[in-house]
Amino acid sequence: MSGRQRAKTVVKLEERKAARPKAPAAPSVEPDPLYGVVLLKTALELKRRKEGSPEEILRGVLARMRIPESEFRVFLEQRGDLLKLLGLHK
């Protein structure tokens, strides 16, 4: 070997063993790109308006944006941290 060459290192990787698929607790909902906008608008309304519950404000935002509340609720249930953040957890 000359001064500029280096010895090659061979690394053998172990193959991953197939993990058993977990049964999903709830059917997964593909998040609509507008769900992020709903969350942002709801947060801004919560900051701006002191009256009204977070539940009422969320319903108003969903109605104005014409997004089905039931589908959005399923998305929120999957993301429990968002429920806590918005103060909607029970």
C-alpha cells in the first residue's frame, strides 16, 4: 500500500428479524393537510377570545372551514397530546 491508500474495513450487518405487526387500536385516519390550519386557527382564536370554551371555538373553526367534525375528532383522538394542548381531554 502506498501512503495515500487505506485498508478497507468490511462490516457485516445483521439482518433485522421481522417484528410482529401490532394490531391497531383505532383505524388510522390520513391527516388532511387542513387539520394543521384548523389547529392554528383554533389556537389563535383561543388566544384572542377570552370568552367561550375551547370546544365551542373548535366547532366554530371547523364549521367555517367546512371540515367534518367527526373526522377531525378521530384525528385528535389519535394525537392525544393535541387534545391535552387544546384543553379538550376528558
